[in-house]
Amino acid sequence: MKEITAKEVEQRLEQGEKLNIIDVREADEVAAGKIPEAIHIPLGLIEFKMNELDKSKEYIMVCRSGGRSGRATQFLENQGYKAVNMAGGMLDWEGNIE
């Protein structure tokens, strides 16, 4: 499973790169703040929403600490998607939140 650090994601966003970030936390967690531009798809709905994703794009998966996003990353990889887990999750995120 490919991984990326929160700092690397933050730096890529600061450089103006357009990233496809999916936050797999629950709604109450996301309400407390998420990475700007991140799409919210709770882990339990990934299976039902994956048809809305583009297999030609890479997705960065985010959760609180990296566990749930790791499961989402492995699931999407097994379905033929390009997915990367943000290791450390939002606990390691120091960038802007909305």
C-alpha cells in the first residue's frame, strides 16, 4: 500500500497541485474540520460511492489517524483504483482546515 505523509500532502497543496483527497471519517468528525477540497465519503459508503470515482486519477485517503483510510486505500486498490493512504491522518495534519 502506498503512503504519503500529511506534510507531503500539505506541501503539494501549497504548491498549487490539484489533489483528489477523500476523507473517510464520520460526519461528526468532519464537522470538526477537514482539509479544504477534500471530498467526504464515510468509510462505510466507499463501496457504494466508488463508481463516482475515476480510475485514471489518484486518490489520497484521509481519516483521523490513518487506520480507516488504510482500509479504504486497500479496498480501492483491490478494485483497480489508484489510492494512497495519508499516514498519521488528521492527527498529523498541520495545514488549513475548513
